[in-house]
Amino acid sequence: MDRYPFIVVEGLDGTGKTTLRKGLFRLFEGLFRVTPLAVLTTNFLNPAVALDLVEGKYQPTEENRDGYLEALAADKQATADRLISPSLPARPVIADRWLLSELAFFAVKHDRPPKETYAQLTKQLRLIPDLTLVLDTKPETAMDRAADRPGDATRPDWDVMDVQARVREVYQSVTGAPAAFPALGRVVRINAAQDRATVLLTAWKALMQHSLLPDLQGAAS
């Protein structure tokens, strides 16, 4: 590759996305002496749609559904054009969520087929992740882990068993049909019930398998 990889980490809350992102961050920094850029799914780089993003995510209604989807598409395009693409020649980019989680949100909250949401979000988006890592585990396990985290980041209308089970179903159906969702890039599902070291090693092996790591000799020189 003539640039560093764009890596996405997806999964239910509590599956270890932040832990994996931090692990990959440290490995790139330690082995290749390059500091990755870590981004979140929503970066508010298009201020014109900020209000629609907040309302659509935290107070979803039928009335603000289409506005929220348009805002997400605009924000992702701005993030890709202004933040991710300019960074890739100099450093890897690791995103905590990108497209898959949005497909699940609209399927669960608005009964919108993932293919329709996908078409809207990718209509103008040209940047494709080199690898999407999907951390998969049972909702019960993920929710137990999420409950142990400090702070109050749970949503009573989202972080409940039946909703998270439906989210996982969307993840599984979408990743099971990669040809229908090419903008996810190459997808690797990882058993998140494994210990953290094994999850990180599995992700690192996936990067190696897909030739997404710099040459160590070249990095050292």
C-alpha cells in the first residue's frame, strides 16, 4: 500500500471496541513509530447538521428520521474528506464505528432495511475502510461488561436485551452478505468473548493477512 490503513472497529457496547482500538494504537506506535489517528463514528465536522445529529441519535422519531440520515451522510463525507483521507499518507486511522452500526440503528429504531440506509449513507462517500473488524459476542455478555464500566453512558431505550439482540442480528445479516455492502471493506468477525490479548492478536493477524501493515525494516530505517 502507498498509504496507511483505514481500520474500523464495530460491535455491541461492551464487546471491547475501545480496548481493541487502544491496543492497535499502541502496537502501531511501538512497532512502526507512527501515531495513529483515532476517530469516532460522528465527528461533527459539518456544523450545519450538528443539531440533526444530536436529535436524531438521542431523540429518534419518525419526523426526524430522514433528517438524521441526511445529517449522518453529510458528517461522514466531511469526516472522510477533511480528516481521514488527508491523514492516511502519514498515519493509520482507527475508527470506533463507521457504517455497520448506523445500519443497525435504523433497522432497529426505524424498521428501515439496512440496504436502504446503506444506499443513502454511501451515495457520495468514496472512502472505503481497508478492514472492518466486528467484535461479536452474546448480548448478555456485552451488556454485563458495559454495566461494569464507570460513568453513566447507557440509554434506557437502547441498552436493553431485546434491542441489543436485534442489533446483533443486523450485524450478522449484513456481515454475512459482504457483496451487498462493499463500502464496509473487507470484514473480519472476531469472537469478543475471548480474552483481550487473544482478540488483539486475532485483529493483528487479520491486518497481516490482508497486507495492511508497513514493512518493519522500512519503518525502522
